[in-house]
Amino acid sequence: MRSIETTELKEERQKKKARLISALLLLMLLGSVAGYAFLSQGDTAAPAAPPAQNGQFTTDYQGTQLAFTSPPSSVTAIQAPYVTINQYAGKPLYIVSDSEAITYEISSTLGRYVARWQPACYGNCTEDLPSKDCTENLIVWNQSDENKISQQDSCVFIDGDIRAVDAFLYKVFGIQ
């Protein structure tokens, strides 16, 4: 025969179970964070130059394959400001470009690490796009005969062709 329990005893037993489950979940959470911290320490080295595959140059960056149009050797003369993926990770990215190829090159690499990306306008906007300034992560590409890259606050201005874009992306990912 079961003994009759008071509501206080039932509530006390439920509280003990809840505390035990909470403690176990907290230990699992702390253990997984600590494990990730120890296991990811080896990923800080810059990746090696990507090998060529089908006209594209690919590399592995923290377990993700990145593809570029230009080989690293073709962009070494293009100077890029010091930027890292940490400046873009988890934040919105806006891209100003009238070239689908340029937009694809930027969005297919950085797009994996940003919160979201979208086309935008810089300055006066004649299209139905949001107008952005240098207070947000903005990459502005302009067709030019000279490849150059400059930075002003959170804006990166890329003038030139796809090689200038790839020089910037190689810099962001620390690829030499």
C-alpha cells in the first residue's frame, strides 16, 4: 500500500528533481563550451593558399570550403586595408555593386559568416534599395582600370575588377 503524501512533500520532491535536472543541464552546457574552447584553439592559424579546381581557387576555412575566382598570386600587388572576418561575423552586410559576378563573389564567401547580406545604395539611391552610409558594414564596388581598396569607418571601397575583390576577401580570411 502507498503512503499518503502531503502536497508539501510532493512539491519538495519536485523541487529537488528540478534542481538536479538544472544542475545536470548546466554541467553539460559548461562542458560543451569548455570542450569547444579547447578544441578550437588550433584553428587560429591562417589557411594556406587555395589550390586551383576547375578555374576556381578553393580553400578550407574553419571547416568551410571557400571559392575564389582569382589565385592568390595574381592579387599580391593589390594593397588591402587590415580587416578580419571578426569585423563582419554575425552582423548585417550591405553590398553596393552593379555586377552580379562581384556580388556573388562577396556574398558566397562573406555571406556564410554575416547575420545577413543584401544589396544597398551608397549616397543618392535611384533604385528601390536601402540607402546606407559608413556606420554599417558596407562594401562598395566600382568598375575601374586600376585595382585599389580603401576603407573609411565601416565602409570598404573596392575599385577595379574581380581580382581587387578577391584581394580584399583573401585579406579578410587571412589567406596569404
